[in-house]
Amino acid sequence: MLRLRRSLCLLLTVLCISGSVDLVRAQNRTGATTDPEEARALNAIFAAWGRRAPRDWNISGELCSGAAIEDSVTDTNPAYNPLIKCDCNFVNSTICRITVLKVYALEVEGPIPPQLWTLQYLTNLNLGQNVLTGSLPPAIGNLTRMQYMTFGINALSGPVPKEIGLLADLRSLGISSNNFSGSIPPEIGSCTKLQKLYIGSSGLRGAIPSSFANLVDLEDAWITDLEVTGRIPDFIGHWTKLTTLRIFGTGLSGPIPSSFSNLTSLTELRLGDISNGSSTLEFIKDMKSLNILVLRNSNFSGTIPSNIGEYSSLQQLDLSFNKLHGPIP
């Protein structure tokens, strides 16, 4: 019995030591520390928003520790919010830089602190669904490593700065559901790596810039509930990688460019409220990957394509408030 107790005690001791070692490794497995200027900037941002860095990535006061450097923790995990992620491979692996900042749907109020624009190693910034006010400054152009950036569903106002065009590596831009003013910056057309563009209900107005013809890598484009005017641009039909296209609630006029027939990768197409210029549905005849097809109130005429039955993935179809005639295939 005594020997058994000793064995159990030894086992528990080993487990405790092992657990302590694992904790230390989780705290900062690299031995690197957060760049002090970035640490001060992040602490100032959180203080301005009345937030504190949680202990799952702020172990013993070291910001780039724990979840911030664990490969298994990603910014898409809802269990970690707010969250930063760090890259600790700078200065011979002694310095960590903040590369991801997520403060999502936490009812954060007020302007964006100016310290944010000093975090020049950010590649991913998610400030969506808060109550952020004020404007986006030209200093946003400092974030030249940025790839994924969203300010969607806030109360931001003022013009969208042209300096966004300096973010040459940008893949996703979300500014929907805000109170911006002025025109859509043509400089966004310089972000030729863009794959996702969400500008619906942003408050912007005017024409869709001709420079957007450069955005040939777009996969998702939401241009909705905006006071944009003019003809639907022909160049949209050359965004052949699109899988989702939404254009409705705008002042855009038809007819639908024939180039739209090139968009055969679409799985979702929503067009609505297009004035003037009658169009037929000929342009959709090869869009057989569609799951959702909504073409409402857009002066469509003619008949429903006879091959609509070949759209085997189609789950939602809305052709209401048009001038279509003839039998339903």
C-alpha cells in the first residue's frame, strides 16, 4: 500500500511539472516579446474603448502570448474576441509584431483611436458590428501590409479616404452599413488583389469608378442600397471569378451588359431596381452553377430561358415585377 501511494504521488508530481512546462510554453513559446511601441499603441486603443486585453492572450502582461501565438487559434474562432495574433519572427525571433486585431460585435463606441494606424504590421483588421463613429483618416494608408479589413455595420462618417488605394495587398474590404459621404474613391481600383468588396448601405454615391475594371480577381461584390448612378458598367462582366454579385437598391440603369454572360462561376446573382433599358434573360443561359437567382423589378422582358430546368443547384428563384411573358418552362 505504501509503495502504491508513493507511485501515485510521483505520478501526480510528474503531471504537475508537465502541466507547468506546458503553461510556460503557451505563455510565450518563442521567448520573444511584443514590440514596445506596438504594445503601448494597443493598450491605448483598448483603454480608449474601455476594454481590457483578456488573459488568454495577455499572460502576465505579455500581449503576444498564449492564444496570440498559438497556431491552433484563428481569428474566425468566436471563443476569442477580442483577439490579437502575433508574428514573433522579427529581429532574430526576439520581437513580436501584431498582425491581427479583432474587436467584433462588442458594442465598442466612439472614434477609432489614432494609435491604430501605427500598427503597420497588421494584415487582418476586423472592427465590424460595433458603434464606431468619426471618420477614417488618410493615415489608413500606413497599413500597407493589410489583406483583410472590415469596418462594416458601424456609424462611421465622412469620406472614404483615397489612401485605401495604397493597400496594394488588400484582399477583402468591408465598409457596408455606415454613414460615409461623398463618392466611391477611384483609388480602390488600384487594389488589384481584391477578392471581396462590400460597399452596400455605406452612404457613398456617384458613379462606379472606371478604375474598378482592374478588379478582375473579385469573387464577391455587394453594391447595394447606394445612390450610385449611370449605366451598369460593362466591365463587371469581366469579373469572371465572381461567385456572388449583388446590385440592387441603387440608381443604376440598364440594359444589362451582354458581357454579364461571362459570369458563369456565379452561385448567387441578385439584381434589382434597375431603371430604363429593357433586357432579356439571355445572359443567364450558361450560369448553371447558380444557387440563388433574384432578378426583381429590373425591366426584364421576353421569356424565361427554356433550359432553366438544367440549373440543378438552383434553390431560390425570384423574377417578380418584370415584363416577362410566355409559359413557365
